Amino acid sequence: MNLLNRTEVRKAIRFEGPSNPPRCLSLWHNEETLEYFGGRFEKLLEEFPDDVLAAHIGIHYWHSINDDPNYRWACRGQQKPAAAIDNCPIITDWDSQLDRFIEDMPDPNRPDAMDEIKLLRKQFPDRYILANWGHYFHQRIAYLRGIENLLIDMYDNVSNLTRLMEALLGFYSVWAVRSRDAGADGVWAGDDLGMQTSLFMSPDKFRQIYKPFYTELAKILHKNSLDFWLHSCGNNYDILSDLIEAGVDVFHPVQVGCMDARKTLENYRGEIAFWVGMDVQNLIPFGTPEQIKAGIRERAKLFYSPRGGAIYGAGNAVMANIPFENIQAYVETLRDFCENPA
């Protein structure tokens, strides 16, 4: 199998005619998936490697490490809750806790934070390395404030949100330099701005609160020769033009069942590269292998252009309890298409 080098991946992102469309996180998974399938899933990872190498440099939300008790996104002494993380706010009171949170933010210069990127660059000098930062703004703040509080903050506490995002941007500006120096080519993170049918906020609220920070982050990343990849679940159609204007280079996943793929392509093909997410919500878990093969090929062909602009992968994590033959049918079909996109 001939995997694409970093030049070919960049051609796909920049519409410069790559030799083949790249694959990235085609077998995106979590620890539960590995535990459920055992060695079978790990064999698939070995058999179907991606063109893009993913390196995680994020800081855990809750667990600190022995020599740095503040090495997490929580306030000092906060413990992991039993409920959903976006329903257990860490900053419950802006007046008494915002200063403390900013003071206790992790050290972006921690020496070992970039070790995975450095190791991959040493092992694979010609491959494209994508650094996973975890989250950028919206989703990280949803975890810090709780999603319900955050939606109210968009009207009642804009100045505090702005101050928190300024602190995050300062953190990311250090990570950008360090990611570049470690050998990364691009950065991705999740900010789930959309729900199944619409955004979490109005497009005007996105433009008021988030867009300026996406714009500044894009400038920082591009200054450091890093491509700006964004994962955002749900229906993001109403702000896709804003994401393009802000400087996002690659958007994922154009979620099946949430965004109209044909309408999206009709209006935005050639303006932003799409990291095309395959349907892990319905097709791959519940289809037959033959339905999966047909569905994957249909979606892959829809987004394909010889000019580039399409990277292919899973729409989100491949979960446990999916029939293993379904996962195999999906990843084989995607590989075959990317090697022969006819």
C-alpha cells in the first residue's frame, strides 16, 4: 500500500490535484471500542493505515499528574463527576472562579506535551502529521460552564466569555509554535457547534462571539504554517461561509442526516476542503455489508474531484457493539475508493 506523503495531502487541502484523495481517522475509535473487539480492531488499524498521521497532544480534562497538580482544565481540587461532562460545570460563578481558573490553566510549555508529534516526525519524515488539540472554544467552554449556562452566557455574560476565550487563545498561540516546531503540519479539534437540525446558537451570535476568535486562531496557525482543521457535529450549514471567511481550511464531517451534502457542495465546493465523514450513526452500525459498500461509494464519489478538496474518514468514533463485518466492509470500501477513485 502506497500511502500519500505530506505534499500530496496538502495538495488535497489546497485543491492542487493530489494523486489520490487522502484518508484520515478512517477508524476513529475510543477505548471502549478497542476493549470490545480486542485484537481484531487493532489488526484492522494495522491493515488499513491512514495517509494522515494523528497525534494527540491534548490535556486531560480531569486527571492531573504527580508533578503538576494543576495540569488539567478543571479548578484545583475538582474531581471528575458521574454525570455528563457538559452538565457538570467547573466555573459555576464567574465573579469568584474565573480568575482562579485562568490562574490554574495548564502550562502550555510543558516539556512532554509534544512528544507524540516529535516521535511520529522522527519515524515518518515525509508524512502529514495532524495534531489533535481536543477542543478550541465552544465545546471546551461548554465543559467548563455547562451547556445550559453557556447558552445563557451568550446573552448575559459576553464580557466574561470573551475574557475566557482570550486566555484560551493565548494558550493556543503557544501550542501553535510548539506544534510547528515539533513537526506538525496541521491542527484539528472538535467544537460541536451544531445539533441535528440547527446550530446551538443563532448565526448572529456565532459571528458576535466566536467568529473573531476563530479568525485570530486561523492567523496564528497559518503564521506557523499549520493547516486549520475543524470538527463540528450537527448542522453547520448556516455558518459555513463564516468559517471559510475566518480561515478554516478543512471542515468535518458534513454530518449525514444533519447537513445536505449536495447543497453544501453546490455552494461551497472549492472554497474549503471537506474531511468527509462516513455515517457511523446509522449506515455502518445498522446496514448490511452490501448496503454499507454501496453507501460509502456513493458518498465518496459525491465529494470527489480530481482537483482535491476531499479527505475521507469516519464521521465520528466507530463504537463498540457494531457488527465487525460492517466495520470491515466500510474500511475496505473506503480504501479501495481512495486508491482508485473512479
